[in-house]
Amino acid sequence: MKLNDQKVDDTVLAVLWLTLHDGGRAWKTLDWEAMDRLYQKGLISNPAAKAKSVEFTEEGLMKAELIARQIFT
């Protein structure tokens, strides 16, 4: 079965938003390929860094909240 990467990325972004803490940080223990794609799209900081969390970009934070609300409400 071939998954739709865009839908996976949107869902991962929404789940990251659910773990939001310290203003704009989120825990990064999700699918590494999706995390890398979100980084390449400029929505989060580099997930390969030593920190246990990533930081949303301004665009990523707005998009994550929008998608989370669409999926979970």
C-alpha cells in the first residue's frame, strides 16, 4: 500500500501541535521521514539536532494548528 506523503506530513504536523510546549517547541519522536519532509518544507527546525524536540517556524505553527483543528475537532 502506497501512503500519501502529504496526508502523512499533515497528520504528523497536527500531532506535533498537540505536543506543543515552551511557546513553539514539540517533541520529535515521530516518523523520521515525515519529520525530515516537514523540515525540508520549512515548517520545523532540523529534527537531526541533539535536542529532544523541534521548534515550529511561524508558518509551521499556524499550519499545524489549522490542520489539527480540521482533523481533531
